[in-house]
Amino acid sequence: MRRDWKALLAPGADVTLSTEPLQRSEAEWKKILSPAQFDVLREDGTERAFSSPLDREKRPGVYVCAGCGLPLFTSRMKYDSGTGWPSFITHIPGHVGTKKDFKLILPRTEYHCIRCGGHQGHVFDDGPPPTKQRWCNNGVALKFIPA
């Protein structure tokens, strides 16, 4: 599932495969992102639960960072967690970075796109087998590219 992710990438899909860091100014980000995307990706915001159509997306394909187009997940990694956010059991290797988030009472593991640093969501240890992880993503931080 993690090694064969490119099989779900549509021919000619507008994505980047480079994980080289991408630097943009705040003004540049504000020009290319919607206000909701800017809040989540650049200011670590969280969208309202059940507000993203990607939570209900069932087609085969690839989920890419809305900020830079780097593939982060595939439809094979997705499952319905019932939380109201798109959730995945794993991610594409080398495409996300994690760090501890102490914004709430208990620390959480936050993850970001490795290329642009855009905040995606949090990972929890309450997912289904085989990983038992729930990569809980803000839908506004992703774009879906059907296979």
C-alpha cells in the first residue's frame, strides 16, 4: 500500500514528486490559498468537522497537499473514522513530518507536508489494523485527484 501508491496516480496528474523544501512568503501564500486553506495550512487551524466533501470521497485516487501538490495519501489508505474529517491508516513514505503539539491539555502528534510545511492534521493511535493509526486530516488542506 505504501510502496505502490503511484499506481493510483492519474496519467498527467498535476502533482509534484519533489520533496525539496518550498519557501514562500506569507503574501505569496495568501495569493494562492483560500482564507480557509491559509488558516489550516499556514496557521495550524482546524476546519469544522463534517464540513469537507473529502470526508465522503470514495473514488480511487491520490490526496495531495493543497499548498504544493505533493502526494500525501491514497484512497487505499483512507477509511471512515466517523470523526468528520478524512482519515487514513498510513501515509506515503517520506512525504509528511511530525512534531508534538501542546496546544491542548494532552500532547498530540501533529503532522505537516514535508515539502511546504503546511499543517495537515494530527495522528492518533486509535485507528484500525494493521497500523492502528488514524491520520486525521483537514479536508481543506488536501486536493483529491481521481485515478
